[in-house]
Amino acid sequence: MKSFVRKFTDTLKILSIKTDKKFIVFYSENRNYRNYLISVIENIASEKNFKVAYVSSDEKDKDSFVNNVEIFFVGAGIFRLLFFTLIKCDFLITSLSNLNNNIKVSKNCKKLAYIPHSLCSTHKVYEKKAFEHYDIFFSLGNYQKLELERAENLYGYKRKKIFNVGYPYLEKIKDQSEAYDVNIRDKRNNIVLALSWQRNKENLFDNYAEKIIEKLIKKNFFVTLRIHPETLKRSKKNVNSIIKKFDLNEKFSINTDLQNMECFKNSEILISDNGGVAMEFVYIYKKPVLFINYKEKIQNQDYKDISDETFEDNFKNNYCRNMNIGSIDEIDLEIQKIRITDKSLITKSVQYIEKNINQKKPPSENIKEILKNLCK
């Protein structure tokens, strides 16, 4: 009942706001996406000519920001629908794709803007029309800009303003990780298993996560299973099965709070399949990744119309060690090979990321200046 009352009152409040300033509204699906927006929110809120509101569908997403930002909870049902349908603002900024495909946005929202929550390319792990209706796209680097422009030319999508601003998430987690010394020896045999979510029911998490954990534990590794919020929703039965089987095992832990980076700091290696998290892990912590090949993450079956190459696949195939799921019994041997591999590979992988993302100024500062110029 309390939750219903808060959703009702918060929805009325956000829809009733009147201001002489430029009104900028940020929307987040849940608190795990907050880190992708927070540096931008706090920087923009420091600008006296802007009024900033933060709207979330997660009741637990209520921590205050450094600057004066009003926080509203609308849930994921009818009140969220009312929020998107009736909101009046100058800019609605989000990391939620597919708006105006699955949820219609008010015409009184003057500009709809997108901030990516992954270093991945825009045309393979996202749906074909994921960004069709956005007015502004804050791209991380020129590779995303070129992909989006090719889609506009090929499919006749409306032209959006695309700005290469860098990756606000790296700006945030870099601040969180400043105390981390990359020269400190990591806890040997500590593994983070972070598998991507997929709509395809034939995926590595659902079909093999339990087996991979079991193999690693038997080989004397300590495993932290880091679960994406979409996996929690889509694979609840398998998640519960894993918890039931390993919860009392001292060599197993589970991490569903993606704002908590301690497992990365303490790990020796990250194991993934197609997730963009691998690039962030290597870039921030300068540690290796092992990819297990099973099923590619393809949300757009026509992605080759844009390009058969993606930023994430180039990273995976050229800068990381890969193994096939059929060799899972030898996963300890693959990890041993990584331990003796020349660390220059990690240096090259970091350089690959740095070369391709905009880092001339902090991303949040870039976005603030762009919004100020658009308001003139």
C-alpha cells in the first residue's frame, strides 16, 4: 500500500512541476543503472539555469545526489506509463532503449536523449529500431556515431543529433576505483563470472552457468556470480536453482548489486561470454578476461546490413583469450595460460578502448556544455 501511495503521489508531483528554468528529467529503470547517469546528473544540476529531476522505476533507488536533484518513484506499471505519456520537459535523458517503440513518450517532451550503458556497438546487441526515435544520442566514440548514421541512411530513420562525448560510466567508476592499486596482488583463484543476458533461450547462463560454477569450485576457485538485472527477470528459475545448490558453499558468492564493485577489485580474472562488462573490467582494473564461446548475443538479425564487425567482437577476438564451451573441463588450464600470458595484451586492450572513445574532457562536462548550447 505504501508503495502504491508513493508511486501515485510522486507521479502527480513530477507531472505538476512548473519552472522558469530549463527542465531536464532523467529516467532510470532501476538503481543498477544509476551509475551510468549519476556523473551527468550531478554536473548538470550544478548549472543554475537548469532544473533537474530523477525518475526511477525502482523503489530502492532513492539515494540523494550531491547537488539538489528531486527524486521520484513511478514503478514499472501504470504510473510509469502516465509519466512517459504526460511529462512536460525540455530534455528527457535516459539509458533505456526502444522508447516510442514499446512506450510512447509525451509530445510535450521537447527532446529525447540517450546515454549508452555499454561500450558495445549499437547494431548487434541492440534491437534494429532501438534508437530510431531519439532526438539526441550521446555516443561514446566515433564508432557508435558512424553505426547510427549508417542506420539512418539505410532505413530512413529521422536524423538525430549525435555527439561523441565519452563514457559517463567510466567517469563514475574511475572515481570509485581511485583507491584501487593495480600493483597489489589480487586474491589468487578469485573469479568473477559475469554472463550476458539474452532473449534467446539458448544462452550460456541458462544452459551452462551452474555447470561452469561447479567446475570452477571443484578446481579450487572462489566464484562470484555477478548477475545482470535482466537475467534476474528472465532467468529467475535458473538463478534460484544456482542459489539453492551453492549458497552454503564457502567458495561461492552472488552479486546482484551492480553498483558494488568489490568483487572486481578482489578478483584475479573475469569470465564472460558476450558482455560489455569485460571491456569495462579490463579498462579500469587492468586484469584479464576469459571468454567462453557458446551463443553470440544478437538482438538484431540484420546487423550485418550496418557492418559485420562490432567494437565488442574486435575486442573479444583480438585482445582476450577465448575457449569453447565444449572444453569446459579444461577451464583451469585456460586460466593457467592466462596467468603466464604476456601482460602486454592487457596494455593493448586498454589502448584499443582509449583510442576509440572520446576522452578529451569528462563526459559529464561535454554533455552539460552541449545542453547549454542547445538551449541558446
